[in-house]
Amino acid sequence: MAGLNGKTLLITGASRGIGLAIAKRAARDGANIAILAKTQEPHPKLEGTIDTAAAEVGAAGGRALALACDIRFEEEILRAVEATVAAFGGIDVCVNNASALSLSPIEQTTAKRLDLMLGVNTRGTLLMTKACVPHLRKAENPHVLMLAPPLTLKPEWFAGRVAYAIAKYGMSLAVLGLAEELKADGIAVNALWPRTTIATAAIRNVLGGEAVLRMSRTPDIVADAAHLLFSQPARSFTGNFLIDDSFLYEVGGVTDFAPYSVEPGTPLAPDFFVPDVPPPPPGVTIASHLKFADP
């Protein structure tokens, strides 16, 4: 065990998908993980609950605390942060992973969906970070991570899904501002975004089902990139907008990305909001016929 051994990570949306993968990767080091999510009972379309996630974290070698938390409500955030500190003595890393996704043109965008995405993605991220900051100040190498895209703006990335794009870019703007605001405290604030679609429930249920799932990568690539990020010195490595495979290639020395593919050798489906720079690492093939940035 090394790296995050004994460190405490608070992760939102950690009952499944990318959040759970980040938790399990940290658990392999012997980390403490506060698993925050809304899902307490099994859902017919969404695998995992906070309790099943806690069991997986424990099996991977970590200590888990399952906390039901809807980050749209500040009182629930404060209770979860207090419970984490009471259980583990502090917070070293805050991972803002929870996100709401709804893709629709403006005329089909309901007020309920708009409020959900802004409330979870942008507002929830800000309130969770705010609640963690006093504890992060006491940490040895404190990090805040947003699962948010680089701040490269193209009109076609917003058209047809403007509400979702605004909500996600709200998280990106939080990185830009908070990295500068918290620099004097030595708290790193960075963004991480996948180059390709990731095999999660969102892909299965929203973005094309099994066909796109086969062209996706597993959540492990984002988890490994996040783990590498948490090892960087917080005082100097802050304000970055990172793409998962480029960061692993350039900083982590990873050259073989085939193990991350759901079906190795299959061209990969591109994610939303991925800029042209940095380009994919050598040997990585992105399917040119799929353009999720198109309306």
C-alpha cells in the first residue's frame, strides 16, 4: 500500500460508474472513502447503492462510509461532511463526480430537468467544495477534483443540449475560479474529463445503448488518471483541465491503453466537449464517424 494509504476521500456520486471506480482505486492504497450518493435502494436501471459500493471498497482494501446525500440540499452536504470528519478525522480529497444528464433541444427542456442539472452539476459542486474547504486546509496535500470538461468553447458543443452544457461548464468555471481563490491555501483544484465515452449507465440508458457501450472505455481509465492526479503536489499542480489518456500518457508514462477498452481493437466513441489539443496518445483510434458534439 502506498500513495493514498490513510488518506480520506469524499466522493459524490460514488455508488456506481466513475465515482465508484475512483473509490476502489484509492481503496487499493488503503484509503478511507466517504461514499456519497442518493441511491439507497436497488434501482431497476441503475446498478449499485451506497451500501453495495461500500462493500466493494472494503473488498478492495479501503475503509468505507456509506452516506445518503442529495447534493442539491446544503443541509445534507453539511451532514455528510461532518460525518466524514467524525469517522476519519479529516478530508484530504474532495471529488465532485455527481452529475445529472439530460440531452434535449431547448423546446424539449423542462424546468424540472434544467433545475436538476444546474442544482447537481454546478450548484452542488460549489456547495460541496465550500463545505470541504475548512477541512482541506488542514490536509497535507489537499485536492479538489471536478469531473468537468476543458474550457474550450464551440457553439456546436452547446447546440441541441444547451442546458446540460451550461451545467457542466459551470463546474469547469468553478475550477478556473477556485484554483486561483484557494491557491494561497495550498489546495489544488483541477478538472478531469474522458476523451471517450465511458461504459456507465448513462451510456447504456441515454447515449446509444450497447452499440456505443462496446466502443467505450471502462471507468478504470478515469480512476487511474484521478489517482495519478492526487499524487501531484497540490501547491504547484492546480488549475489544470486534463484529458484522461493524455494525462496518463504524458505524466504517468502509460503507453498501452487497450486494457481500458470494453472491446480492445474497436475504434472508440468520442465524448462530448473534447478539444483537438492535446491529441490522442499514439495508438489510440477515435471513431471519426461518431460526432457526439453534433446536435
